[in-house]
Amino acid sequence: GAVCDGQSANLLLELTGEGPWTVGYEINGELQAPLEVNASPYNYPTVVPGDYSLVSVADQHCIGTVEGAASVTEYPLPTANISGNAVICPTESAAFEVNLTGSGPWTVVYSIDGDEQSPIEIDSTPFELEADIEGTYEIESVQDIYCGNFGTGTAELEYAPYPTATLTGGGTFCPDDMGNVAILFTGDGPWTFQYAIDNEVFGPIT
């Protein structure tokens, strides 16, 4: 059979005669330590991939004959890693990269601030996960066509506050004199703004 990395496969031995039995076998043509078997049928768990074949059997009286073979295939565990950091306006969205290994397609479950989201189906890697909810994104689990595993990595999405511009100052001035107005900004500069004098728009100015 086929197993995932770290799991075991069960090989079935059916014996005749009077036990206990000593069974010799090979993996990929290499002789292994014999098995001591007390009952038939016997389930032999193994985590070693390869082609298994019997080479000898003996019960408490006689040496017998063997037949049959088995094959164990091992698949690596898939991985899914998310990464990235983004600061966006609340109406915008960002994309975080998810890199996967294994045999696709994949089913990935992720969370935002620990709140598990609906599974997503992914056909190719890397995958761009669209994000528009503020918080910490993590991969909870990944499943490829053979095996399942936990995810790794985090990505952070942060909302930036909307910028503001406040105009102050002015007053009464004599001809050819200069007056001052001040603009107070909030947010992260540089800023680009426009202003109007008697409804005539000037700018943009950075």
C-alpha cells in the first residue's frame, strides 16, 4: 500500500503448519532480520518503503515454502507556508503568497486572528491569497491528493487610517504683503493635496 511519511503500512502474513514460525524476508533484495511469529494470520506493521518478498519459513517442525510479495510506497507530507505584510486602506485588498509542496491539487484551511475560514482549493503553487480583513493570517492545515499536514508561517494585514488635511490661518493683509496659511496633515507622508481659492482649484501638490 501507500502511506504518508511517518505512518506505517500493514503487511499480512498467512502461515500454515504449527507455530511459532520463523520468517525470513527481503526489502529491495536486501535480507532483513527474521520475524518471529506466534499466530496466523499476522499483521506486520512497517514504516520502511520498498518491495517486500519472503525468502524462508520454518515452523517448530519443518522448513517450508514461501510465496507472495508486497510493495510499500511512501509519500512526503505536503507543506503550505504563508508570508507577507501589508498596510492598506480599509476599502482595498492585498495578496499574500502561499507556497506549497506535495502533489496538488491542495485543500488549504487558514485562519484570521485564530478564526478559521472556509477551505480553499488550490491547483498550482505559489498561490496568491487575497486578503481584505485586518489581522494575522495563518495556515491551519493542508491536504494534497495523498497526505495531510499542518501549515507554517504568518502574514499581517493592517488597516491604515484615512489621511486628513486641515487648513488654518489667513487674515487681512495690505497690498504686496504675504499672509500665511497652515495645512496640518495626519497619516503617513508624503501627501498629495489640492486646494481652492474662490472655488478655483489648484494642484495637485506633493
